[in-house]
Amino acid sequence: MCAAKAITGNLFERRTVSVLPPLPLAGPYDYVVPEGLDIQPGDFVEIPLGRQTQRGVVWGDARGDVDPAKLREIYGVLPAAPMPAVTRRFIDWVSAYTLSPQGAVLRMAMSVTDALEAPKPVFRFGLAHGMAESQGNMRMTPARKRILSLLADHPSLEQGDILQETGTSASVLKGLVDAGVIRREQVAPPSPFALPDLSIPRPDLSLDQEKAADFLCEKVDAGGFSAILIDGVTGSGKTEVYFEAVRAALAQGKQVMVLLPEIALSAQWLQRFRDRFGVEPALWHSEVGQARRRETWRAVADGSARLVVGARSALFLPYRDLGLIVVDEEHEHAFKQEDGVIYHARDMAVARGHLGGFPVMLASATPSLETLANVEAGRYERVVLGQRHGVAVLPSVEIVDIRVDKPERQRWITPTLKQRLMETFAAGEQAMLFLNRRGYAPLTLCRACGHRFQCPNCTAWLVEHRAWGKLQCHHCGYSAKIPDACPACGAEEKLAPCGPGVERLYEEAIQTFPDLKIEVATSDNIAGPKAAAALVGRVHNQEVDLLIGTQILAKGYHFPMLTLVGVIDADLGLAGGDLRAAERSYQLLTQVAGRAGRGERPGTVLLQTADPSNRVIKAIAAGDRDAFDQVELAERMKYGMPPHGKLAALIVSGKKENEVDEAAWRIGRVAPRGDGIVVLGPAPAPLSLLRGRFRRRFLLRTDKSVKVQAVIQDWLSRVKTPGSVRVQIDIDPYSFM
Ligand code: ADP
Ligand code: ZN
């Protein structure tokens, strides 16, 4: 009895901590710290979990919810810099905001598991002191001589360099080390990232640009959190201006992160970046290879990577001392992650700046209404660049009414656009046709029986890709060969493409302009940085007269000789009818239009539309963004929609339709009620079948003052759903599909 008590007493004296494993459903668990092990919060450790060994991060004090006698011991600490406190607080914050388990968020911060292993040791070789004596009783060969004389000129060298310079083998070098003539020492591996060069002079800024740059630099110098919108028309030099803020933060010895929506396609931007800072930034996106990711992760953690340029996931890197975030094209929906932890990188960036106590800068020519509302409310500041840099002026926008100015049957280029294209080419200039549809035709049907080709896994039509001879689903990737006969009625040669995709537009263009160099650019053929850089080169060298493409051409590119942009179907994005259809369409078309006339020659944009009185089309033609924003904000206000109210979505999905319906019905029965809370649904999602899963949606709309997360937590705590049904929570949804 007494002995047992003594043991329990001892157990209580053991130190316990909580450890968070990077697992999708996990929170932190308590562990015992083995005697003699020095453990700090943030340490990466190995722990037993179930029957496996897991890695995790020491999260803080023990939670104390499990009897200490039942706790297991931490195995050991991994050789990596501890995760900084601010990163851990950020993970907690994102978890609480998005209602995702902490482990799911941590997983994004630990995506490179082997980064936690000690890097391969690096050795350097140099002449040993007092080598004269040892050399005396050593047989000298020509190879040995060559090594010794090389090292007489260098304090130390790596093995590879020595062998290459002297044409000797590793065994010769080893012989010299064994003989004590040469010393071998382990050194810290060099960082793969050079320090930025801060002595490169900045370009001459215009007065407006200088004012903006000064303002931004003051923010950086003052330190502390701030959020600033850099609001400037396309081509006004937003990038040049925020480069000055980047420089200011680097001059303080801080790390800087720039988030880009489509980093794989940002070759031109990256070149400007290299020119300005004289070094390669650390890139972070899905196409970076495993070995490079590992180096980068460690270099960000030890602070030697000072400039990080990345996609949204770069937010979760373990920065040692982050001092500035820039979110370029802040309005882009690509910043919203729709799988796993559903979050908006722009909003998380602002939260990260808040926690870290540094400025966050959001740049756009067409800021999101959310950001504009934050400016209006005084939460964000704003600098404005109203003019294009240099002699370039904004393009003039003209509307082409396709009901009057009709293209030929099964054609999409109107006579007016064709005329303008001819004039452009005659002047030796370049043009671009914009159509946001990959493939040949968005729908294929049988003219005999009306059969339409649909994806077996999704509520979506199959898109014809004639170049590949395939019908493809753009949601799940399903693809099938284009059949010779209709699978429904067996009729042959009756399958007809409906509507245009870029491939079909290309067909029309080469028939219309047989002598021109025409190129198509979509995510199908311009998939990575290499392809994008090559395309940019061809356009610059005038190896392309006419560029046909989707939204991948809308952003960032600067082609001085491109003076005409034709938007084939300006109504396309307006059809969807979701909350942000008008806003998104306005942003996309403005960006596309912004490609025209960026050099010395002025640009023109033709918008082909069947609805010239639509307010989006009218606002773009009038170049009146403020008017558009005001009307759009008023419209949102009327329905209590963001940015005036809050939205959250629940997506209930599963493989069995009846189970999904049953679960959705149960969830609906206990839906929250109260002042300022409205729940719509359950309703079949527009994509009611996606990748083989049936989907039902709820939309929760609340007043701004309501704590949406608490409402949802309480809601879902009152209902049990089977394990086969998944309930995803999307706070501030951008997709309503
Ligand atoms: P934005 O990001 O606002 O679209 P950019 O920063 O890309 O504008 O600038 C548009 C073009 O003008 C780029 O080619 C850029 O190099 C050039 N530019 C902008 N400001 C200057 C400047 N002060 N000096 C020289 N070139 C500039
Ligand atoms: Zn599909």
C-alpha cells in the first residue's frame, strides 16, 4: 500500500507536456518527458502513438485530461530548429477560424517530413599544422604532391573540388588524412540561398510611385501590425513600389514573404525580382521538388532564406523572423484553398501579420469588395496609383453587340473584331483573344437523339479536347475517347460540338488569318514555369502575332507590342449567378483588358457581348471601378451578404445518396436559429455529384456581430453523423458549387 503510493507520488513529479502530431483529426496529447531530456515548447519530437512512432511538435503545457500514470514517454528530440511560438499561435488561430483540427493545420506546416532529419554532414580539408614533421616519414607520390600544393594555396576545400582540381582519387586524399598531413573538419552546410543585394539602386520612381513607396517603407520602419491596400491600375508600377517595402524589411534583417496566385506562371515577375535583389528567392509551390523543399524548409527555419516567394502554402513555413508579407493580386480566388483545411490565404496572411506584429500589403488593380470594405471601415490603409507608368495609358474599351454585329454561323469572331485584328497586324502589332474555356467545345451532343455527354462521377458535361481525341471532365479528370457513334441511339457521325473553346477558336483564327503566327495558351499546354517563360520569350521576339488563351493570360504579363485584346464572350463569367459572379467577372475582364497597350502604343479592348446594358460590361467600358464597386456593395448590403454579413457553408457528402440525404436532414433539423442568423438548405449542391460523392449544401448567413464559428460548433455538436458521411466546413465560402 505504502509502496504503491510512493510510486504514484513519483509519477506526479515527472514533467509532462502536450505534443501535437500532424494528423488530420488530432489535437495535442499529453506525454511524459523522460528524465534528462531537455525539452522546450516548439521542439520537434518523436512520440509513440498507438502502435506507431509519430513526429510532432511540443505544443505547450500538459492538458491534464489523462491520468499521468497512463501517459507514455517522448522518444526524443529531432535535429531541427524548434517551431517558433508565433507559428504555433498562427496554427492555433487558423484552426479556430476554419474549424479544422489543429493537427490538420500543423500538417501543412510539416509537409516536408524529411526536413526534420539532420542534413548530410559537409567536410572540408586543409593542411594540418606542423605537417612538416609528419611529411618527413611519408612516401611522396605525384598525386599526393598535387593535393598538397593545391591546399598550400587555400585554407580549406571540399573533397569534390580537391579531386576535380587535382585529378586524384578519394583514396589518395584519405591516405593523406590518415597520415596526419591533412586535417578534415566538419562544417555547417552552406545555405542554398544567397543574401539579397541591397545595394542595387532602385529605378527612378514617378512622383506618385515615390509617395506610395515612402508610405510603405515608413510602415515597415515603424514596425508593428498594419494592413495596407496598394490600389493601382494595371501597369501603374505596384510591383516596383512594393519592392521598396521588401527592401526596407530586408534592410532590417527580416524575412519577407510574397504570395502570388499563380507562381508557376510568374516567370516575368521572377525576373524582375532577381534584377532588383540580385538573388534567387526561395520558391515555395507544389512544383518544387522534394530535395529543394527540404532545403528550403530548413533555410526558412534557420533564417538564411530571406526572401520567400510562394503560393498560399508558404504561409505555414516556420519563419524564424518574418517581417513583411505582400499578397499580390489579392482579389484572386486562387488564394482560397478548397480542400482539406479550407482557408483564404489573403485573410490568413493578415492574421499572420497581426500575430507577428508586422505590416501586410495587399496589391491589386481590382481589389476584392472585402478588402475595400476593410479600407472603408478604417481597418486597412490604402495607397493609390492612378496612372500607368511612363507614356503608357489605359486601353480604351469598346463594346461589340454580337446580336447586331453577328459572326458567321459556328464562328465567334465578329466582323468588327476581325477588322480590328487586321489593322493591328498590318501595323506590326500583336493581339490577344481571350476565351475562358479550355478544349474544343464545352458540350457535345447527338443531333439524332439529343444525347449529351455527361461525366459519370460529376454533375458536369464532358468537354471535348479534339487535339487529344478525348472527352474530359474538368472537375475530376475523367476522360474517354470520342466515340464514332452515339452511345444512346447508335447514330453515326451525328455528334456535334456545342459552343466554342480555345481550340475551336484557334481553328477559326487560322482559317481567317492563314499567314499569321498564332498560338494557344491554356493550363493544358502552359503548365509550368519553363513553358510560361518560353511563351513569354516567343511573344517578346514577335514570334507570335496572335495569342489565344484562357485566364492564364490575364495576369501579370507585360507585352509592350500587344495592343489589341478581343474578349470573345464577355458574358461568360456572368452566367454562373453566384454571389461574386459580377465581381469576379469585372476583375477578370479588367485584368485581361490590362494586357493591352502596356508599351508606347495605346491599346484597345473589344468586349463581345449579347448584353451591352449589363452593369459589369458598362462599368468596364466606362473605366469606372468606383461606380461598379458602389453598386455591387449596395446590392450585397440589401441581402446582408459579405462584406456586410458573414457566410459559412456546410458540405455534406458521401458515396451513398440515401446516407447523405439522411445525414443532411438530421443536421437540418437542429439548424441554429436566432437574431441575425439564417440557414438555407439542405439543398443538392450545383455539383450534386463530384468525384463520385453525392453532395448537399447548407449556407449559413449571419450578421457581422455573430460568432459564426461558435454557432457552427454548437450546431454540429448536437447531431451525430455516420463515419461514411463527411461534413466539410467552409468559412467565408468563395465556391458555391
Ligand atoms: P503593376 O504591378 O501595377 O501592373 P508593374 O509594376 O508591373 O505594374 O509595372 C508595369 C511596367 O512598368 C513594368 O514593366 C515595370 O517594369 C514598368 N515600370 C513601372 N514603374 C517603373 C519605374 N518607376 N521605372 C521604370 N519602369 C517602371
Ligand atoms: Zn467528373
